[in-house]
Amino acid sequence: MYLSDTVNACIAKLKSRSQLRNNYIIAAFPFSYSPTVPDKPIITVSPAGMNAKKSAIGESRLCGSFSIRFDVFIPYSAESPCTSNIIEQIIIATADFYPDEIEVSEIVPKDSVGCYTASIIIKYNAMVYYGGNE
């Protein structure tokens, strides 16, 4: 899976936050769907996309951006401010990685899994060397 090191770094950062210790924090696997009603909040982390272009003619660098997606699932039984608190903690935890953009979806109920859900997409700028002229 591409960007797996970044996904793992984000997961480690979230798990290090004492404010998120009562949540499941896992890597998401978008091709497996298994609805279930969680007993506590779940935060899934996955790559959300990447784009890069050559920085200049004859250069061996690509400049672009990549995005990491965080999906939050909060059981209906949890307190409603819990959702915004978790979103806030995700943004605080990932600030150390210097995001370029942050997009947070609307918090919506999803009856099929008995949860409120929200998505956070955090975009980062990146420069990649791929060999050749350096």
C-alpha cells in the first residue's frame, strides 16, 4: 500500500495522545467492508491520494502533495461533543507533520453502523527524489 509509512506515523501520533486513548485507531482497508456497531469510537487512517510533477526539466525531483484520510465513527451511545473533540485531537496530533490543507466533512448519522461519522482529509506538500540527476 502506498504511503504506508506516513499512515503508520499518523496512527502512532494519534495513539500517543492521551485524549484519544479510549478510541480504536486502525489502518483502514477500503476494499473490505464489514459493518458493525462499535462499542467505542473508531478512527481509521488511510492514504487519500497523491499527485506529483517534475519540478524542472532535467531534474530528478517531483514536487506535489499527498493526502491522508481519517474516518471517525462515534457510536450513538457516546456523547455528541465526543465527535468534535476527536476531530480536534486528530488535527492537533497531525499538526507536527505541517499540513498544507485540512478538510473536515459534515458530521452525519450512519444508521447501518449505528454511528455518527465524519471524515478528515489532511493534505501535505512533498518533494520526492527518484534518482538520476541530484
